[in-house]
Amino acid sequence: MPYYIGDVIRDEGTLIARTPEKFREAGIEVRLESTVTAIDVTQGRVRLTNGELLPYDVLVLATGAESRLPAWPGFDLPGVFLLKNLADAIRIKAHLNRSSCRKAVVIGAGFIGMEMCEALRDRGMETTVVHRGDLPVARWDAEFAREIVAALERNGVAFLADTELHGIEAGTSCPLKVMTSRGPIEADLVLVAVGIAPNVLLARDMGLRIGATGAIGVDAQQQTSAPNVYAVGDCCEVYHRVSSRWAYLPLGDTANKQGRLAGRIIGGRPAAHPGVVGAQSFKIFELETAATGLNEAEALQAGFDPIGDVYWGNAIAGYFGKRKLGLKLLADRASGKLLGAQAIGETGAVGRINTLSAALWSELTLDEIGWLDLAYAPPFGGAWDVIHRAAQRLQRKR
């Protein structure tokens, strides 16, 4: 959606996976603008706002996540937006198109906030990030997070770290004024991107088990604690293969897989979700950034003794040029088993993390990763790839 707002994608229709008409052609009735107010598990009925009762044999909850809002006034003012779905993106783009906006403030420094900085700068907006922490993208290694800050600054984005938000008011020179611990910031548009939480309101009312993460608890077949009730997507937990724990990872590809699996099971083709390793990525201006598995804090919580190392190498063969690439590996000190990885660079970061995600999936050790048979050609990497070198160096440190 940030790429649609930034005009990289011009037609919002390309972002719609399937229209209501297509669903109906497949025999699926779609009720738009219909809200479920209650679900009776014992009777197998769903109540809509108009009082209609819909009976069910099998129920799938896909209530998604809700955007968090800071506990300060002014977030209902015109020009203040959340970005949770395509409808939000369309509203933001329409606002930008009709108001000749020149100044934007992004509150929060997660994935969406970072991607939106690029979209807003692509539209010529003067952009400021307000973040209460010292570095963006909390899970990232501090060294890599500083590279992200440098990329923001190179591209004209002001990053205000350790800045508390005090609310939003009507502005003077601009329609809005963001009140912060560093003083007011005038803006034409404010994007609130301080995180999300699983939407479990209906699930709680139904008496379903809520996991330790705050999301709906499910088993490997997406089954909830109630018979014939499934949950998929950003409202439920997923099994993490590295930590061996249930986790909350609201990612689009995970949601797609959970939905397909539930449909397969309901259709009479039993299967089990194999879990995830937590692979994720985003682009921030000229940088690819990606991560998989656990970070140090998560590894400790899962009972490991983690050892990590940041290796700066070349994404391509040295005699072919220089494309700086940072790779951090995290492993269990005793077993040498890979626990997680992060990468950042102008090219090659996502590809390396995809490879290391497969290594995590297969529970490879550093020694095994250091000898992986990887495709070699000078434009894509050296005979000894960054992955080899990083794994071998961390292996020596154990």
C-alpha cells in the first residue's frame, strides 16, 4: 500500500486479490458493510448488526489486527490517518491529491512507517518521523538500525529519536500541529504507525482461548478451543519453529498460508501447518533490509545461549565492484545451530535472508552453512559468499 500511495502502483485495482463478483462466480456469498455483533457457539449462529442470524456448521475467524492509537487527543482530526488496509490507502492518496500537501509527520518507526517515508518523499513531501525510541525498527540490530537512520537522512527525512508525543492540534501555517517533547511540528498530513494488536474482541466474547501473545490460540490445523471454529491471519498465533513456541507474527504471507490450510482442512484434506521461522523484509530508499529467526532477546527467552556477530562484506565478487552488504548471524553457543539472521545493503540482502530462512527451517549449524553449495557468478557474489564468510567467522568465535 505504501507503493500505491507513492505512485509506484497507479491502479488500486491491481491490489485487490479477488472482487466480490469473482467470489460469487465461485458460489461464495459476500456480505459487504456487514458487522458481526455476536457469535453463539452453542447454537452455531452469527448475529449481524441488522439482527439477522446466520447459522453455521463451520466458522472461520479472520478478524485481523487493529492499529494502535496513542492515548492523546487530536487523532480524529481531518488529515490524521492510519494505514491498515486498501481503503485507508485510497483515503490517504485522495487527501494528498486534493490538498497539495507539502509537510508530513510519521508517528512511529516500524516497517509501515519506514516504507511510508519513502512514499511521501517520492511525492515531494517534507517528511519527519517522530519516534519515542532511539532507533527505528525495534527488532533490528543497532548497527543496522543506524544504517536505516542514515538512509533516511540522506533522502531528506528528519528522524526525531527519543521524542514523546503529546497530541495533535489544529495548526497555524498548516492544518495540523503535532505536539511533541521537542516542540510542535506543523503538518498537512499525519500518519500514525505505532503498531498493531490482534483483533480478538469476538473471540473473547465467544470464550475462545487467547494465547500468551494476546492473539487467538490455535493448533497446527488452525483449530481454536471451540469445536468447528478456526482462526487464521493476523488475529491468531503461529508456531515458531526456531523458538518452539507459539508467536504472534502478523505477516501477509503467513496469513495467506493459514487461510489456505484452514480451507483445505474444512474441505476434507487434512494437513498441519509446519510453522514459520519469521522471515520478513522491507525496502527503505536504496536499502534492502531483511531478517529471519530470533534476535538475542528472543533467543534468551527461548532458553538458548546465543552468540552473534555482524559481518560486513561484498554482495558481489570483489573484482566485479563493491556493493556493501551487512550480515548478522545468531547461533546457539553449545550446538552451533543457527537461530537467526539479519541483512542490510543496496542489493543481495533479501536473497541472503531467504537462503538463511531455509537453513533455519532445516536446522542447519554454522559449520554446515559455512559449506553450503551456493550459485556463484561475479555479479551476484564471490566464490566464498558473504553467508559462508559470516558463518565461518561466527563458528570460530564459539
